[in-house]
Amino acid sequence: MGKILSSIGAVAFLLSAVDAYSVDLPAGAKKVTMEEFKAFADGKHVKVEIFDLEKPVSADLVWSWKKGTITGKANVDGKMMDVKTKLTFKGDKACSNGKGEKPNCHFIYIDGDKFYEVRDDMQVHAVSTVG
């Protein structure tokens, strides 16, 4: 459960589980810098759908650069949970980690009102809709 919670807060990062849920990165999505990502999502509510966990996960989160946190509520396989994780950056990746856990990091791509968290293997980890 700890891995799932930290993954959610990170808008769920890099688990090795393969799941039936998947989505493709749109051809028009643009890889962005962390400054561009900050301008796009900082302090705004986002609806998140996570695709690479063992269970269906959706969340309503806020990414705050000022506080250095990702907070909100998540629905993990039908169970509601509070989310509060640390937000950091590593080069051109956004990272998140739960207390005492190693950060999980993803590239960020933007297309319209959505941002995509993309793993190193170019698989989409999560899709968030801003607004």
C-alpha cells in the first residue's frame, strides 16, 4: 500500500507492474521544461488517471512548487485516500516521493489542457487534465 500511495502522490511514478490500462502519448504532445510545466500546472487542480499500477487509480491533485508538494485525494481501486508527497525536480523530470522513499521521476509532455507523465521507456504513466 505504501508503494501505491507514494506513486499516487507523485502522480504515481515508475512501478514495474504491467497493467491492462494504457494510453498512447499523442503525436502532437510537446516535451516541456520544468519552467514550462510550472507555468502550466502550478497551484491548479488536476484530474489524474494512472495507467501503470496494479489497480485502477484516479485522483484530484494540486501540484504546488511554492510548498514543494503534491496534495489531494485519490481513489485506489474504490478506496479514497489522502495524498501528500514531496515534489522535486531532477534535470528535465518532475519527481515525487513519499516519506522515506526514493523519488520517482517522469518527463512531462503537454497537449491542450492535459499533461502526460512519461517513463524513461516512453510509456505513459499518467494523464492529468488541468482545470
